[in-house]
Amino acid sequence: MESRAGVSKQDIREQIWDYMESQNLADFPRPVHHRIPNFKGSYLACQSIKDLEVFSRMQEVKVDPDKPLEGVRLLALQSKKTLLVPTPRLRTGLFNRITPPAGATKDILRKCATSQGVKNYSTPVGLDARVLVDLVVVGSVAVSEKGWRIGKGEGYADLEYAMMMSMGAVSQATPVVTIVHDCQVVDIPEALLEDHDLTVDYILTPTRVITTGCERPKPRGITWSKISYEMMGKIPILRSLRSREQQAGKDVTLQDEHRHLLETHSPQTAPLGAVRRPWHPAPRESGSMQGEEVPSDTVYIGNLPWDTRVSELKRALRELGAAPLRLIWQGPRHRAFLHYPDSASAQQAVSCLQGLCLGTNTLKVALARQQQRANDLEGGRARTLHPDPYSTI
């Protein structure tokens, strides 16, 4: 396909999506709009990566979770490579390492390569983990033979690469591969490219292997002036990386920092609905948690990162199917308490939440009753389980 002159990135995306839909070139999920297209022939295109020398010599590969890259994830596992997959929208960290069970059969490896397998057979990789990625595989909506790439418009692949650069996990020499349908290889005007855009070194299609020879530099790290406060709120690991780079003396001024500071410090009258009424704790009745057994329907969450927001925890709970009836937030104490309908639901939530990470921390999850007993053995008391003012959410 040829792209029209004077087009924007979004024009090119829409042109590709419309064409693939009209020609029935994609498999599920459909329609392909606003997605990395799962094109027909993607598995065949993935097989070509075996012929690349960079694949045969590498040990650690980062592959995006997109459906058309499933074949590469499977090949990496079958070749006993270390497979890293980004966490969805970077909400709970940067990477998950896919770890198949011992003696995994071919069928199990195929499951591990799917999006569901990524959830079931992965372990989080913390910010301090020593990761050295030998090869990066990304999905694309459009790519040029020169190696210039357009994603679906959310910027996650570009940001993931920039974060890996900041962590020292990749370098300018780390090869980047993308896998697309032949119709997704188009001319892209160089004027559309920005410094934070990721370029690719190899393009695999069902019929071609293209070595781009791209000399345009890849992102050298996070461009903080492109990061908004809203994005910082959605991606906890960004806050940790920003803190590190700030301590290292780098300029970490955000896109909308000046406006945010003005809004934060300007004296404004709070909306009527936002005024909090004074909190008057009700007197303890006999049978309250003070000094007694904590209800068996309550789950303790500990080791919360200092900069975690309650919305991030609530989102993670919803995604794991463990949303409670009520959540008691004690962020300044790095913990929260979850109340469920009954003890069976609480126990199921504890099992479901084991290994949950927010930012770089693996959370401590246990029945609150068990945590209380542990505190008692250390001289603590159950009073620490009571919510603070305004903490019930």
C-alpha cells in the first residue's frame, strides 16, 4: 500500500485498518481498528524469525503481548529463551517473565504463549532486577522499509523501550523486530517521526524478511517533557523511574508540570460536594475488632509502595476478579484492608492475589486474622486494623 501525501500518523492508521477490514485480512479480534491487527498469516511470518542470526544467538527476548506475536513467544519458549512480556498498560510494573512449569509439553508451551498463559505462568520482574534484553519484538500498525514505525497511537511500545533504556536493559545496538502483514509496509513521511518514536531493524511479513538498515537513533531514555501527570498516575513504575533520574540530577520536568503546580497552589474554594464533613468515630461496642479476633472475611494487603494510589490498587483488584465489598485504605502505612461477603470469598481472594505487584513491590497478602496473630506474636495489637478518618472507599 502507498500512503497519501500530507497525511498524519492517524490518517495512515485509519488507511491500514480500513483496508484490512475491507479485504478481510485479519483474524479475531475484529474489527482491527484501534488494535495491532491480528493479520492472517501471522504465524507464518513469525516463523521467519528463526532465520535471523540475532534470534539464534540471543538469550533474553522481550515480546509484546499482541496476538499476532504469539508465534514468536512460542518459538522463544520452545528454544528455551528467557521470555519477557510487558504488563498490560504497564499498570503493575514493566515486565513479566514467562516461566513454564517443569517438563511442560508442547500444548502447555502453546498456552504459555497466549495472553491467558502470560497471566497464568508469569512472575513479575522488579525494577532492581538485572535484565539484559538481547532482542525486542514489537507489534505495529504501519512500518516503512526504512524502519520507521507507527503503533496504534497509545505510545506504549515507545515508552517501554525508553524505560528499558533508562534501566540499562537495552542499548542502541539492541535489535528491534516487528511482524506485520505485507499491506502494513507503507511509505511513512520522515516529518511525522519524533525523537521518542521507536524504529525497527527487521520487518517480517508472510512473504518477506526486510533488513531496514535504519540509522535513525532509537529513544535514548524517557522524554519526561512528553509525560503528563495523568500518565504518571496510571503507570506507577514511571514515578519510581522519575525519582531515580531526579536523584541522578536529570531534568524530569513533566509536560504539564507548570500548569499542575499553578492549579495545586492556587487558592480556590473547593466545590460544595468535595467538602469533607468532620469524622466522629463511633464508640466501640462490645464485639468490635479492638483487642478481639478480626472477622474472617477481611484480607490484609501490605508492602504497598509509598507512592501508590488507591485507584491503582482498586484497578488491579478488578482485573484479577478480586474486587471487595469495601476497601479500607491506609496508604501512609503502606497497607489496605479488603472486606468480602464471607470467609470463603476472602480466602479465594488471598489465593488469587498472591504474587501481585504494584510498582516494584510484591505485595504481602494474607487473611487479616492471620496477620493480626502475627502482630500479636511480635507485640502488636489489632488496633492497627481500624480505618483512619476518610479511609473507607
